[in-house]
Amino acid sequence: MIIQLQTGLPQDKKERIIEKVNALKYKTTEVNTQKGDYIIGIGKSEFDIREIGQIPGISDIHIVSDDYKLVSRKWKVNPTSIDLGDGVVISEGDMAIMAGPCSIESEEQINKTIEHLKANDVRIMRGGVYKPRSSPYSFRGLGIEGLKQWYKAAREAGIKIITEVMQVSQIEEMYDYIDVYQVGARNTQNFNLLDELGRVDKPVLIKRGISGTIDELLYSAEYVFSAGNENLMLCERGIRTYERASRNTMDINAIPILKEKTHLPVIADPSHGIGIRDYVEPVALACIMAGADGVIYETHEKPNEAFSDGQQTLNFRDSEKLIAKIRKVFELRESL
Ligand code: PEP
Ligand code: MN
């Protein structure tokens, strides 16, 4: 069960509620987020919801049958919106576009990308400064100094930054220079990282694990939410299957399933989803028709010279075409 508490409820009143819930053989966890205070009760016994609902100090109570609670749409029917400020909002009924290189490489590359995004009215730039690479000998990112450079240019241009955080110690280091923390597919179940991201007040996008199920992704989001951060988005980025014709298999099924299961925005990453430049566009458009609230993809002035993931990266001309089609297909979807 999810018990939403009245704001500023004194501790003794909270304890009274907890005692009552424990008496029903429900284990309780207190959750305090930027938006509210909750008590989560986990148990099996049947009880009359009015018994709890009548206790003073409770503003709402819901029985949620899913194992994840706070991220479930069974509790929160209204979709969550992520407000990045300056009119940049990620929400259901809108189409967020996040584009940029796989890796941040140089000041020149940052500026060229920003110019491209601005010309196409894209307000969120992606890029990695800490790169999880399969081989330790591959380019592993420019680190915090690269991020600072990027931040300076992005702020001047009114562009928001999403970048991957790989470990707990980077959360604070990056905090002043980012707008969204990205949890990469290799870290989806790094529960220490998720817990710590629950303690910050900036939005988090969690990618689906390479071999992770939809439910596991939802549990990962539940970690962040229950540690205190409600500003969350989920991202389908393809999973590993037996298929070898593409880098990953974009699980388009996950999009409508997630949209039904959770109130969090669902973003599609067709670049990692298929891993082949020529097919990024059709996959992106299919994800929009499947209900995605946004698309995140890789673009670079010269994809063949990119330090990482060049094979799935669009040049600016193709990126421009994709942006126009994303908007058209989104309009079409909304008009159906
Ligand atoms: C990326 O966004 O460049 C990335 C490494 O993605 P993923 O974690 O999905 O592999
Ligand atoms: Mn990449």
C-alpha cells in the first residue's frame, strides 16, 4: 500500500500510522521526496482500507498490487512531467528530442553540435564524458573538465545537458553542470548508484539493462523514487537477444507496456537500440507510434570520425531530417 501523508506531519502522528500498519503485519518504509511524504506498506494480509484511511494525517491511501509501488500507474494515474526549466519540459502529450554525440570530444565538436541543435530548435543535448566501454583501451571520455566546457557553451545557448553518471562519486562532481543524470544500461542495477541518485534533486533517466526485463527496469526506478527522487524517466535502448544482424534488438513492445505500467515518461533510444545508422530513423519513428514521450539519439558532424559509436551516429543532415520526421509522426500520432 502507498499512504500519502499530509505535508509537515509531526513525527508522533507518523509513528501512530506506522504502528497501525505494522499491526496489520505490513512492513513499512518511510519515503520523503521533493514532492511528498509517503509510507509504503508491504504485506499480504487482507484488511479494510478504511481502518487506515481514517487515521488523522493521511491525505490518500492506495492499494497497489504491483511489486513496485511508487512508479506504478495504478497509484498515480496522472503522468509525471520533468521540468528542466526555461520552458523545457518532458511529459506525456509532448515529444522530447535529445540529441548529440555518443562522447563529448572537443570544444569544436561541442560548438558544432550546439549550432546544429539550435538551428533545429532542439533544447536537450546528450553526450558522454564518462564512457562505459566494452574494451578498456577504447576512448573513455573527457571527464569533468570536458563537462565543464560543455556546460559553459550549452548554458550560453540555452541548451540542457543529459550525461551519464557511472559511479556514486561523480554525482556531486557533476551536479552543477548537468540537467539530467543518465544511468547507463550497464548500471541499471547498480543499486548503490540508484540509492544515491535518490538523494539528489535533479532528474534521472534510467536506461534499461542490456539483459534486463521491463520489471527490473521498473524496480530500478523504484529504488531512486523510494530514496527520495521523483523526477525520473525510463529509456528503452534495446536488449541483447540471439539476433546478430543488429547490435541490439530494440524492444518496441516495452514502450506501450511501460506506458501502461508506469506514470514516468518513456524515452526511446533507437541509436543503441539497433546500432546501425541507416535504420535509426525507421526505428525512432516506430517508437513514437508505439507511444514514446521522447527520443534520444546520437549525432555528430562527421560520424565516421566519432570517438565512439560512429556506426550508429547520424550526420547533421540526416539528424535534421530525423528531427522533422519525429515532429511529423508525433503530430500524426496525436491526431489519430
Ligand atoms: C550512451 O548513451 O552512449 C550509452 C553508453 O548508452 P547505453 O548505456 O544504453 O549503452
Ligand atoms: Mn553511445
